[in-house]
Amino acid sequence: MCQVGEDYGEPTPVGPPPLRPGCELKCVKCKEGLPVVVIRVGDAFCRNCFKAFYVHKFRAVLGKNRLIFPGEKVLLAWSGGPSSSSMVWQVLEGLSRDSAKRLRFVPGVVYIDEGAVCGQSPEDRAKTLSEVKLILQTVGFPWHIVALEEVFSLPPSVLRYFAQEPTGTEGAYKAAVDSFLQQQHAPAQGKEQLSEPGTQGLQTPAGPPTAAQTEAWPPTAAQTEALSRLFDSVKTLTAKEELLQTLRTHLILHVARTHGYSKVMTGDSCTRLAIKLMTSLALGRGAFLAWDTGFSDERHGDVVVVRPMRDHTLKEVAFYNRLFCVPSVFTPAIDTKAPEKASIHRLMEAFMLRLQAQFPSTVSTVYRTSEKLVKAPRDSSAGVPPGPRCLLCMCTLDIDTADSATAFGAQTSHLSQTQPPTPPAEALTAPCCSAGVGRPQGCCQGAGPCGREDPQACIIDQLCYGCRVNMKDLPSLDPLPPYILAEAQLRRQRAWVSQEIQEYLIEDSDDEAPTGES
């Protein structure tokens, strides 16, 4: 029998337990300070070294790519979350006079109020907006607050591609930097013209805003009801999240174009991009991974989306915000309190984070894989104009033929087989929708370019494979914002007119003599 006082094991060691790997007594960088953060096993940083490490990552990403020119207007897409808040704070510190290498672009901040689709009451939305305004006034950048309901007043031109002027080579960037520095040393008048807003925000954070502010009028009850009806009609949470992301992108793009911003910064972290890559693969967006997860996204042409936080993990962001008191605003998302298997996004996020906890190199491995993706479409060549683009995500359609073995080709074949028979020739003499029609929903109801198929097929025919899959969860097109339906109608009419006059066009032949003799 075992007795209470008997000692069968080795004697208990006297003194503190041995240190685990990564819990060294000194910082791994300066070898002097006491570590306060352990990023990885064996990487323990003191407060100052961690800040220098964090800031260097942000600056290195911008300096390596050299896409943002001096004096260029950049719109910071701020959601109030940790990553985007840290991004805004990095820009704020980079513009301060105490910064070693000051950032040279002109920033602005945009905040999209998504409370209508996230279950927030009007009182909660007003409280959130008051917190948002307080932080934006502290930062001091030009800010724009836009409600998600404004998608019902967007113009169809938001969905159009506008070609961007070539930025030039690396020599052009250096020349722009030299010109900017010379203008900075010019007389005081030139300095006032080139002064960046928010450079004094770090010194006087409680002062009044240093730049203009734009806030949209409160959305009407009809707009809020239309937005709620749109999301209530979507069957699955996966399609709701994709639709919300699409509408949010269209709003940010509209704000950027309206106020003259040529770049948009988002706060996508390394962890979030790894999850997004796996989610996009599951949603059938593998052809657009380079645009969805790369540093720059040029799908819109005149407005380029950049992701300067893509080298920071969520763990690093959380530590930095905690140590340096970066303000943020908590707002419920559309998938808040949803179970793990409620959507592909939630399932993939839980899978990646659980795998990361067991194998710490999971996120970095997936992230490094995304860096190797190339943005070259199939059979592309220089000088060829871009082909048709998806109506929603605005990516170039990698169109396959109907007999292709891909999923896109299978869907194209299915659509061609399910289309109604072609109407008589006299029914195709004019477009189905003339100018002056009140609602774009009236399109595709009669004879004309869309009279051969139902309204659902008119729009699905203009979508990529991933957006087609999501549109299956939308039973009716009536709740869609008018600008989407109007642009779909306009594209269909243009395609119909182009097909009608194709036989009358004279194409240039390479065999013709350069003198023009016949």
C-alpha cells in the first residue's frame, strides 16, 4: 500500500523552473533590454526593438515595390479593426517630423458603415460612428464616412475599367523623388502647397482636424430596407460575405475616384491573406489569386489597391496595438457568433488557425506560396487590349470555350443548352431597352439582345466562375442595386450592336501593301 509520507520520485528541484525556448532574459536583437514580446520560438524582443522591427516591415514593403509616388493621394481603407488601425497608425507616424524617413504621399481615410447588414440597431450605429469620428479627428487625416446603403445610388461607371497611365521605370520613380525633395527646399509658398495633412497630428492629437471631412447624409429608411431585403434574399452566409465584400469594394472605389485618390491601402495581414487564399481556392477563384492576395491589385485600372500590412501576422499586430495603445473600434461582422461550419470563410479560418497553433509555419508557408503567383492571363501578349471583365469582381474573364474541360467551360455549355430558342429576325431590329426607361429591371423582358434569354442568364453570362457560384444563392435579381443591372444591360446592348455590325467592319490585313494600293 502507498503511504502518504513516502517519497518514490526524485527530490523536487529547488529554485525557479528552467526557461523554455524563446524565454531568454535578453532581447535577441540588442542583447541588452528585457524582452516583452515573443514573436516566434527564439525571437524575444524588447519594446524598442519590436517597434523598430514592426516599422521596418511596413516601410520595407512600400520601398521594395515603389508603387506610391511622392505627392500621390492614397486612400486608407479603415474598418476599425486591429490590422487597418495599425496601418493608419504606421502612416501617421511615418508622416511625423520625428520620423527618420518620412513618407511622401498624401493620405486620406475612408470608413464604410456596415451596421445595416450586421444586425446593429440605429442606436448602436450612432454610437459606433461617434467613436469612429473621435479617432478620425485624433488622426487628423481627411476622412470620408460612407454608409453601405449608398450602393443604391452609385453610378454604373463604377463597374468600368479606366486605363491607367504608365508610371514608368525605376528611373522615373527616382526622378519623382528628386523633384519632390527639390520642391520641399523651395520657398515657403511651395512648402505650403506640398504639406501633407496630418503631419502635426502626432504632436497635437487632441487638436482639430487638419483637413476636410466628408460625411454622407444618413441613409433613408427605404435604402436601409432595400439593403436588408437584398441580404435577406441570399440563401447562404458564404454568398452574403462575398456580396458584402463586393459592395464594399465598389463603394471604396467610388470614393477614391470621386476625390482623386489613385491608390487605396487595405489592412490585410499575412494571416488574413493566407486564409483568403485558401478560401478563394474553395470558392473557385483560383485564376485571380494573384490579384486577391498580392501586394498590388490593378484590376480597376486608374485606382490600384495595395496591401502594405501583408508581412505582419495577426499576432504581431495584436502585440503592437497593445504595447503602443493603437486605438480601434469594435464592430460586429456579418459572421459574428456564427458556428464554425456556417460558411466557407468561417470553416477555412478555423482550419488555418487551428493548424497554425499546431504547426507554427503554416501561415508563412501558404503566404510565401501566394507570392509566387503571376498576374499574366493565359495567352496574353503586350499591346492587346484587355478582354471582358466580370460584372462584380471586375477581374478579366479567362473565358473558355463551351467544350472546355474546366468548370467554367462546363457552366458555359450548360447555359448555352438551357437558353430559349432565338426569336424571329424582325424581333432583333432594335435594342430591348431604350434610353429613358425608369428601372433597369425592365431590361431583358422583350425582344432585343436580351430577349433570347431570361434576366438571370443575362447577368450570369457576364460573371466569372466564382461569382456565378455565388449568384446561384440569389433567387431573384430584383433586390440587386440598380447600378449593377444598368451596367449589365449596357454591356449586353454593346455586345448586341457589335455583333450586328461585325460583318460590315473592314479589318486591316497584314498582307496589304503599306502604300495602300488595292
